Amino acid sequence: MKPRIGVLTSGGDCPGLNAVLRGAVLAAEKLGWEIVGFRDGFEGLLPPGHHVILDRQSINGIMALGGTIIGTTNRGHFVAKVGAGNRTVVPANVIEGAKKILY
């Protein structure tokens, strides 16, 4: 089995994310690795797992696109900052769900 790494884009959209994804895919290809892109930030880690294999075909033509082809979010189950510097703890069941997808 070839090595596999996961990538996600989270925290909101910014210029250049597609270029980063493209660079990661091309570098991984040279190493013989596989890249899994988790859709919509950390939310893609939750069951049933919303992910896609990123390969040369999936990144073809993305440099001219804005945003990120795998989506992003700065809201959802993993938000730890609730305002005014206060933080919350991500519930254990959310962490356990993500672990199931990753393993």
C-alpha cells in the first residue's frame, strides 16, 4: 500500500489554495504517495467522510479557478473559538467520529 496523506482547507477562502493543492498533488506523485482531499474543511472528516482522491486528473486546470476545489468552512463541529477570546472544547464524540474516518 502506498503512503497516503490527507489535506483540507479550512478557515475560509483565500487566494492561492488551488495552487497549494496542485503543488501537493504533484509533489506526492513524484514520491509515489496518494493524496486524499477532505471536502469542506474539517467537516469532511466526519462520518460518513466526505473526501476525494486528488490526482493529476482532478487538478487539471485548477490554477485559473478561484477558491478551493475541495471547499472550505470556518463553521461547524470543530469551531473552538466562540468570541471575545473565549474558547470551547470540541466534543469527544466529534473527535472520535473523525478518528474513525482517518483510520
